Amino acid sequence: MTSNTGEVSSSEGWNWSFFDKVEGLDSKKMENCFSCGICVGDCPAAKNSSYNFRKIICDVALGEEEKVLSSKEIWYCYTCFQCIPKCPWSIGIPYVIYRLRKLAMEEGYGWDLIEILSGVGRNLIEIGLSISPRDYARMDPKKAEMELAKSRLEMGLSERYEVSEKAIEELKIILGETGFREMLDNLEERVKESKESSENY
Ligand code: SF4
Ligand code: SF4
């Protein structure tokens, strides 16, 4: 049954085809979820964006497959796991979000965001830091670098944080041995293919 806000209050009228595709969802637990909302209040992604897990899961129950998989919201979760101990029904929100992202990627959605995330991995291999001022290229990288240096100096730190050559070499070995580098190479290849072939990119 759905309310006039589109929210779901019981499993009557659910569309099971999408619900079942998002493996691991328990319909009994989800009914409690729709009237809960505890996680939304404390979620940093919800505070800073239109992300709302409860709304996403309501849309899943209503069978809004296209709407959910093509949405930017499923990419807004920070995977910070703050919600895990707070959820009274052990829904495992970030894991549900992972599964939705995987389904979205299979449909050709989200690859523009995967490209940004793979850049974080590439930074780690090349400079030993996941984020660097060069990531602000779309803004003003020089200005970003200067502001970062200014903030660091104000905090009594050196102008910029640099990882030693030795540490970067060690990190490269670890990331190679653990398969991270290979996984990233594959991911970048898929981003490239997706750019060439998908209308959804
Ligand atoms: S805390 Fe758990 S049960 Fe409550 S709205 Fe969030 S996911 Fe649903
Ligand atoms: S893991 Fe995602 S849903 Fe949970 S609190 Fe963090 S940002 Fe919010």
C-alpha cells in the first residue's frame, strides 16, 4: 500500500521483480524500515545532499527500477558505516547501496562517477595520496593549491604534504601484490568502453 507521498506502508502492492533483483532484502524488515527513518537523521550524506536511504528503498519496493538505477542519489552514500550500528533492523544500508550501484553499472549508469572514484585510486598509486589539489582541475587548481598551502601553514604544518619516494615505492608494491593495480586498470578500461558505447554515460 502506498501513501499519497509515494511511501510504502505494507508489502501489499510491492513490485517484487526489482525488489528480488536487489538481493538480500527481507520484506518483513523493510516494512519496519518505511516507518523508521533513524538513519536519515544522522547520515552525513543526507545532511549534505538529496540522499535519503528510506526514499530509495521505498522506490525499490514500488518497482521504480529505472528511476533508482539512473539516479545520482545511490552514489551519494559515503560508505562511512555510521548507520550500521544505529539501524534497529540490521538492514546493512551501505551493502544495499553497493548492490544498487552494481545493478546501475550493469545498465550503463554511474560510470561518470566511477571515473572520478578511479582517479582517487590512481592518485594513491602515483603520489601516495588519494586526493590532491590537482583534483580541483575543474575549479581552479592553482587557487586550490594556494588555499590548501595557506591552511596548512596556518595550522603550523609544512606548505604541502608529500609522501616520500620510498613510501610511494612500497605502496606501489603493496597495491600490485594485493591486485589493486590490476583491478584499477580493468576499471579504467571499462570506464573507457562505457564512454565510447553508452548513451547513459
Ligand atoms: S535505521 Fe534501518 S530500519 Fe530505520 S530507516 Fe534506516 S535502514 Fe530503515
Ligand atoms: S554509510 Fe551511507 S547511508 Fe550510512 S551513514 Fe554513511 S553515508 Fe549515510
